[in-house]
Amino acid sequence: MKKLALHWKIIIGMVLGVLFALLMINFDWGPKFVKDWIKPFGTIFINALKLIAIPLILAALIKGITDLKDISSLSKMGTRTIITYVVTTVLAVSIGLLVVNAIKPGDTITEETRNELVEAYAADAAAKQEASQKQKSSGPLQPLIDLVPSNIFEAASNNRNMLQVIFFAVFFGISLILIPEEKGNTVKKFFDGVNEVILKMVDLIMLAAPYGVFALLAALVVEAPSADLFAALGLYALSVVGGLLMMIMVYILVVKTFTKKSPLFFLNGIAPAQLLAFSTSSSAATLPVTMERVTEHLGVEEEVASFVLPVGATINMDGTSLYQAVAALFIAQAFGIELSFGVQLGIIATATLASIGSAAVPGAGMVMLVGVLGYAGIPEAGLALIFAVDRPLDMCRTVVNVTGDAAVSMMVAKSQGRLGDPKVKEWDDHYEDVK
């Protein structure tokens, strides 16, 4: 095992987890054994990653901003980051609409299957609708209000409040730049030290990554719906996955064009973060690993990664926005609803804004999808049609979210002249040093 790269160890853990679960479901006591004695280790692994997400954002953002030592540099980098994220999100939604219009997966759903799905997942759909209604009842400027926390300690107590933590960190970092350097040195050194400690914690947690993903995949298999429902939704799932693969190809092309780095270099560098994103379905939980891979293996300087990646984990949800576009049209097709070109253009805008507001946690995209359905006049009960395959697709779209963050960080770093050679040529050397 020592000679294998980390991403191969994670892949082996995933495969063994699936095979173990397939074996256990043949015994009456097997599924309960997996849920009681295997799944908790996966939960502990995710919790360990989430544990350091907020401290990492605080320390990394403040360190990154103060290292810039210039408000104009921060403004320029921030503007480029936001614009690039919005452009890639619009592109992702457009790809989703093209795929679903070409394949028309909803036309294959029979009325009998549709009724079966609606009945089986009515309670889940109702819960997501209720969560969405709470958001709708707020005023149009509520997202702006929610951006500014009234208590930073309360905001930092919940990973769903990452935007509030980012706001505080940026505000704090800018203020630290504006005071005399001799007065701010102690504070800056403190956050530099905290950042180093958090990164070392990432190294230690990643020692358990193969075992954590083993437990997560085993639990996913034993808790999955019946194969019949998966088969009925197969074309929809293939449409989503096909669109997501196309988006990854876009990232590879963009990285190749703007940074002159080879696709193999990019994919090798980000592979462990992609595999972890697949296992956890959470951009927030994957963020510590994404930052480590981007800085140590893709050559992005810490000043850039510390700003671009936390922001991306919160507002750049290309995979989620693509999924929302495909899901909305799939449900419309299943109910026999024709959507005009104008409505589909509106879906691009709505899905883009909705993805920006999605929390970086599993299942958040489903809540935001309710808003997209409401805009297009599609029955919200149609959510029940896609619940059976939502979790595996959530895993896939999180991979795209994380890959997009890494690609944009490389582009921004290149534009700022802050993209160099990787600090660590091989993960194994770094990994063995930690051990």
C-alpha cells in the first residue's frame, strides 16, 4: 500500500466498499451490520473534514489577503474570480439544457412509473418544498442580509454559514492591511501559524481517507433504492452524468488554453480531491483537500488559493446548476409540459442564481431546484421523480463543483502571475513524511 499514490488508495477503498456492501446485502443481517458498524466510520471521517472547514477558511482567507498587502490586488483578483465563476456557471446550465433537449429522458417515463415514484418519494419532496418556501417567504434582499453575520461565533458554528464567515474573513483581512504593519504583524503571524496547523491536520485526516470512503460507499449501496427504480431513471441519470463529463472536458480545455498545463497534469493534481468529493458529496468537506492539492500539486500560490477556493466552495456550483437544468426539463418532459425557448433562457438565469445560493453540503441543490421549478411553472411534486437517483448524482456533481474551483484557481493565478511549479512532485513523498 505504501507505494500507491493517494488517489489509487482512495479508489481501492471505494471499490472494496461497494463489493463489501454487495456481499452483505445477501444476508438478512448484512444491511443492519453495515449501518451500525461500518457507516459510523464514514460519518466520523466526514465530520473530521467539516471540523476544520471553518477554521481553514478563516485562517487561509485572512492569510491570503494580508499576504497581498494591497487592496487593489485584492479587488482585481476578486473581480476576476467572481466573473469567471459566473461565466462557467452559465456555461454549465447551457450544457445541461442542450443535453436534456437532445436526449429527452423524460419522454421515456411511463405514467405508471411516474405515479409510483411520486407516491414513493412524496414525503421527501414535501420536505424540500417546505424548506424552499421558507426561503421564498423572505424579502428580495434577504440574501444580502444573510451575508452579514450579527455574531461571528454563531456564524462559525454552522458550515452552512460559510458566506458569512468569508465576509468576516475578508473584512478582517482588509482591515489588517489598512493598519500600520508593525501593529498588525503579531495578528498576521498568528493566522499564518493557524493556517499551517490546519494544513497539517488535513494531512493527518487524509491518512484515513481510504478507510473513510470504504465506509461511505458501503453505506450508500445498502441504503440505495431498488434497482427497478434506478433502471426507470437510467436515461435521466445518463443525461446528467453526460453533461457533467462535458463540463469537466471544458475545464480541461480551459486549463490547457489559459495555463498551458497538460490535462494529465491537471487531473493527476486534483484527483484525490475529486474522489473525496465523490465520496462525501460536499464541497465544504472537500475544501481542505482541494486547497492542499491546488497549492502543492498544481502550482497555485497560497495567496490565490486562499481566496479563490473558499469563495468557489460557496458560490461556484457548476455541477449543481447543470443538474438543476437537466432535472427541471426532465420533470417537465415527464409531465408532458413544453417549455419555450424564452422560459429555458430564464432557467439559465434562475439556475445560475440558485446555484450561487446553494450550501456546500449534500442535498442542498435539491432545495434550490424548487425555485427553478417554480419559475418555469413545473409541478414541484415532480421532485419525487428524481429522488431515487439523487444521491449518486449528487456525488457526481460535487466532483464537477470541486474540479471547477481548481480550474478557476489556476486561471486566476495565471492572470496574476502567481502560477508556478508544484511544491510537491509526488504525493507519496509528502504522505510518507506525515506518517
